[in-house]
Amino acid sequence: MNEKTLILGVIGADVHAVGNRILEYAFRQAGFRVVNLGVMVQQEEYISAALETAADAILVSSLYGHGEMDCRGLRQKCEEAGLEGILMYVGGNLVVGKQEFHEVEMKFRAMGFDRVYPPGTAPDTAIEDLQRDLGVV
């Protein structure tokens, strides 16, 4: 399999590390090269890492509910940095309060994310989507 590079991290002031490590492990087991930026990652860190590694995708996690605020403008910054069209996924507890997931998904798609996952999504779901979206099936 052609090894694709993923940039993984937990955005903003979020310090939820366990899920991040589980995702890293699952993506590596599936044959991806994973650059894990850890927790409390700022948008510019994702972009710098993606540029440095010629990454194929940026995967953003957020569990503390402020993902909507933390992710706003990421697609535009990627494009300005020369990462036009880079695959962007986001998942977790992305908003404060109870909102229908369909509404949350629409917000994040409008922000330029290619895939949006609700809390509790199994890593296999994202792996299958990555394989399909990156053409490595």
C-alpha cells in the first residue's frame, strides 16, 4: 500500500489525550504514516506539519465542546499556505450544548471539512473513509 501521511491532533485548549492515542494506533495499524501533534494544537501547527511532511490529510479532534470556535478558518488558512484541497476530517464532541448531529455536520462542512464524525465514532469508520478518499482501497 502507498503509505499516506496523516496529521493528527486535538485542537485548541483541549487536553483529551486518550482518544488521540487510540486513533494514532488504529491509523498506524491500518498502514498510514501518522504525525501526532498531541493535544492543545493550534491551527498553524496542523498547517506547518502538513507542509513539512507533504501530508495527505489533516485529522482534527475536539472533545471539550469548542471545536466550532477552534476550527473556524482552518480551510482558508490551509489554502493560503498552499494546501489547497488537502483532505480534512474532524470528529468528537464539537459543539457546546445539545444539537442535532446533522446540524453540526452542516456547520463543519460549511467550514470546509470533508468528513465530520459524532462522538463515539469507531476508528474503523474513519479508516474506511480515508482509504476511499485517498484512493488506497
